[in-house]
Amino acid sequence: MKYFILFGPPGAGKGTQASAMVEKYNLRHISTGELLRKEIAAGSELGLKAKALIDAGALVPDEIVEGMIESEFKSAKDVAGFLLDGFPRNTAQAEDLDAILAKSGEEVTAVVSLMIPDEMIKERIRHRAAIEGRADDASEETINNRIATYHGKTEPLIGYYKNAVKYHEVDGTGTIDDVREKIFSLMDRF
Ligand code: AP5
Ligand code: MG
């Protein structure tokens, strides 16, 4: 099995690019953000717990997202691998992912990192807010907190995966088509 991580700050284009990637490479898309939003929409206990943290631009507890990831791994059939979007998001999650995969003799295949500057993050999220109506896109304060959470907790993973020689950066600032072509030429190597 292949285990790709689609990495990047909020609004970098992870969700946008994921659909083409899963289709071309026969991968199962696992977006922890989307799974959490489904729990919120369903009004589950887990969703209630996650909502306040998401609305504040903070991370939800590691054990919640890791439980989701493990159950997605177990339920997937007839795929060549997985595309993890928005997970891992801190060093503890990255270490736990390594441990989960090691149990079945597997490892992360590659990290595809979409990079855009902070100003572009804000532009793209403002644009999406008008279209999708995501609660965590609605306030400037939440957006700023998400960016701060990214720099404080998630960005250190770049070093983690560089050390593991799995980190591959793609310039995320071009058009959607340009970025997709760059991602494909990278992924063709794995
Ligand atoms: P999550 O849903 O993962 O949100 P995120 O990481 O903030 O990323 P986004 O979904 O906002 O951006 P994206 O990169 O997918 O961009 P998109 O393709 O939509 O997480 C939400 C929350 O859940 C977190 O804040 C946290 O609280 C919690 N959570 C999730 N995972 C967690 C974890 N592992 N641990 C703990 N907590 C967790 O694009 C954005 C916009 O830009 C769109 O409108 C799109 O059309 C446009 N666009 C995309 N590409 C381009 C382009 N090339 N040119 C122009 N526009 C573009
Ligand atoms: Mg997304």
C-alpha cells in the first residue's frame, strides 16, 4: 500500500487537488477536516467536542483524529493506497502514524507539500467562505488562529519529514491546472 501525505497550510489547495490525485492513482482520500465536519453535521458527541475547537482555529485532540484514520485504513478496499489530507498535523500525530503503519510493516511513501504565502491563504479562504459557507472560514480571527496553529504546530513536520527523506515541496501559487501537473509529475515517481 502507498501512503501519501498531502501537506500544506489552510487554503493551500489540498482538498482541491486531492480529487484528481485519488482518481489518477486509485487512492482513498482521507480528510480529517471533512470527517470532523460530517460528525458536526450529524450532531454526534464527537462532533460536539470538535466544534468549539475547530471554530477557534485550534486542533482537536490527537486521539480523535487518529481513531478516525485507523478506522478509514481498516475499511478501505480495492485501492492502491491512501491520500492523507490534513493529517498528521503535529509531531505527535506523525510519530503515531509511523507506529500505526509499522504494525503492518508499512511506512509513509511520500509527503507532497503545497506551499503558498500567508497572504494568499487569506485571499483563498475569503473566496471560499462566500461559496462553501464553512463555519471556520467565517471570521478573520478564526482564520488568523488557523494560520498561527499551522506555523506553531504543523510546520515543524517539514523538518520531521525532511529528516526521513520523504518531503517533496510543490509551489502551490499557480493556477489549479498548473499545480495539478506539478503534483502529477512528482507522484509519477512513486
Ligand atoms: P481542514 O479541513 O483540514 O482545513 P485546513 O487544513 O485549514 O485546510 P482547508 O481545507 O481550509 O484548505 P485546503 O488546503 O483543503 O484548500 P482548498 O482546496 O479548499 O481542517 C479544519 C479543522 O479541523 C482544523 O482547523 C482543525 O481544527 C481540525 N482538524 C483537521 N485535521 C486535524 C488533525 N489532523 N488534527 C487536529 N485537528 C484537525 O482551497 C481553498 C480555496 O482556494 C478554494 O476556494 C479553492 O477553490 C481555491 N483554490 C485552490 N487551489 C487554487 C489555485 N491553485 N488557485 C486559485 N484558487 C485555488
Ligand atoms: Mg481542505
